[in-house]
Amino acid sequence: METKSSAKKAPAKTAAKTTPSKTTAAKASSKTPAKKDAAKELKDLFEDSLKDIYWAEKALVKALPNMMKNATDEKLKKAIEDHLAETETHVERLEACFESLGKKAQAKKCDAMQGILDEGKSIIEETEPGAVRDAGIIAAAQKVEHYEIATYGTISAFAKVLKEEECLQHLLQTLKEEKKCDELLTKVADTNLNSKAL
């Protein structure tokens, strides 16, 4: 028979509360100062985002032929070739967006796309030609597509709020094509390509 003292449970340990130091709290509350040409309204941010993706699409037009040249799988080569033609159309649609806004088409370097394309180039250099390189090319291409899907989704939402209907239609059409390309790349990877890379 247990005694009352032996049946007692040890008190549950409570997590030690940590409070940020005053210095840390002060750093967290101080905001990053804006640049002189910083966006002040949603329209400014929208136009800035258009410049960013315009640069990204033009850079992709230059990068896709190298991916296609290094691919081995015929379905993958065809998917890249088809998307290159689509990407050239995406550039034209963005130019039409700028025109609908009464602005000259202008590109602003997209650091995110540059990083993704640099990584894609490294993947090609770090893989043997064949199924392994093809798998790497698909991985790199899907990173591109996911970035573009996120970007076009966001700027389409901006265009909708800003009532830029003509531009919105161009952006939504491109978004649809980016999603379709991503699905196709997944299909190509799943139809034995990844298994061949084992």
C-alpha cells in the first residue's frame, strides 16, 4: 500500500521565462529607414514589382536555352522549348501592362531570380549529363516557376485592387501558364525520370 508521501507527484517543471533585453527590444522596434525613391502607395509598389518580374522574364529567356541544351530527356527538352516560347510572350504581356499604365517598359534587377538562375547553373555544372542532370534541371526550373507563380499571384491581386483591368488579364493569363508549366515539369519528373536518376 502506497503512503501519501510516496504517492505525491513531483511538481511539473515550468519553462523559465526569458525577457528580451532592452537593447534587443529597441532594435526590434526600430524600423528600417526607407530609401528616397521608396514606394509610398500600392500603385508604386505594383509598378516596382512589374519592373522586377520584367527583368526576371528577360533573364529567363537567356537562361532557358542553356537548360534545354544540357537536358537529355526528350520530354524535358520539349517542355523547356515550349516554355521558352511562352516566356517570350510573357515579356510581351508585361510590355503591354506597362503600356496600359502609360509607362515605358523598364526592367529592374530581380535579385531573387538572379539567385535562382545562378543556382540552376551550378546544378548543371555539378551533375553528370543524363538522368541525374535532368532531375537537377527540373528542380531548378520548378524553383523558377514557384517564384513566378508567387510573384504573378501577388501582382495580379495588386492589379485587381488598383482596377487595372487590362493589365490584370495579362497577368492572370501568364499565371495560368506558369502553373501549367510547373505541373508539366512534375509530370516529366514522375514518369521514370527521377527513378532513372537513382
